[in-house]
Amino acid sequence: MKIAYELNPPKVAREGRFDQRRLDSDMEALKGRASQLGRHHVVDGIHLTDSVLGVPRVSSITAASFVKKAAKGVKLSCSIRTSDRNIITLCQAAADAVISEIDSLLILLGDAPTDGRNSGLKPSQAVKMLRDQGFDRKVKLDLSFPAKIADKNAPAIRAKLDARPHALVTQSISSLSDLGEIVDFVKPHGISVVACIMVPSEKNEQSARMIGLDWSGYKKEPAEFVKKAGRMAGMVLLTSPNSFSSGIDLLKQLG
């Protein structure tokens, strides 16, 4: 079973003001976490997010480049939001990822920017464009996918398949049967599936509520849930947005 772990780069500003000393400190903390994950190959990959909740954070690609030495031997992937990017900035980000030797990019819409503006660029369109320009020969291009398929013929679902991403990364799952349905649906298209799982902990409860995640089905035995998901999907992406220690504890159980 392959496991990747999600890390959030630091916020650019705190309380509305930029403080480089604080940012430098936060970046060192990020490096420390990456080093802890990379030590003894606890995980196969580290995924850096892109301005979660639309709050400006250090670029996922910059953050990945920063932690690269600390996470030696671990593959790095980055989220790239389309909601606040145009064609030019998207291509710039993809080129930066290639130069930085990032393994894969997860192209997703992302939360609405705090200023309310939205570029209108859809993730599936972005992946198609990047493929047409040949970026897929240098970096894997992935797309986000719902945790449950409500309608297999929905235009958004068909567009994701037609874009021919390397992998589809689910939103946080709570059901193995839903995951199995996704894997069976995607398999004929030759696309891999990455199952995202949120670590059930008290500090993550608010994040779970925000996305409507009910983890009651795996809260008591999360390690077993992750192992079963790992046997079904190509990789598991663990996310623990508000408690790094809880994520480490779960990784130890899996080890």
C-alpha cells in the first residue's frame, strides 16, 4: 500500500499583515514536518496544498521545493487551483513544477478566493490544455473527484474522464463501498484512483463538519479502514488539517 500525506504551506500573512520572520519560522516548521515524514520512508509521498479555503498561502510548488531535501527520497505532489488562475499563470505553475521536479499536479477548482473573484477556468479544461502542450510528458496531471458518484453520466464526471488525467484524487471518503464503485467505474478508462482519508481526531472535527464528512464508520478503527482503502485504490492520501500529531499516530499504526 502506498501512502501520501498532505501538508498545508504557511499563510502568507497573519492578522492581515506580512511578517517575514513569522513566515520564515513557519517554513522551518513545515520543513520539520516533511523531514519527520520522510525519515525512514514513513510515507511514499507528500502532497502540498494550494491556499485552502481561498486564504493566500505560500505557493505549493515553492513549498515543495523548500522541503525537497528534508523529504529526501519521497515523491512530492502539489495542488494547483484554477479558480484564481488564468491560462498564463497556469502554464507558469506547470513549468515551475517541471523545473522543480515535482512528481504530480492535482488540478482542482479550489475554494473561492477571498476577494470573490473567479477565473472561470475549469480543472478538466486546464488538464486538457496542459496535455495538449505536452506537460504530461514531464509531470503527472491529476484531477479531483467526488467521494461518491451520484450520477455517472453527469457532464462534470464525463469531462473528468475525457480529460484523461493520470489519476483521480477523491474528496475525503467515508465509505469503502463508495470507493469501490469509483474504482470499478474508472478502471476501464485506465485512470488510477487516489483515496483521500481524513484522520479522525478531535482537532479535525470542525474541518470534517465543513465538508459534511461523517467518519463514524471508521473512527474506531481508522488504520484498518486505511488499509482496506489502500488495497482498493492505487494510493491513499492522508489529510489531518489541524493535527499533525494525530496524523503521525495513525502512520505509526499503519507501519
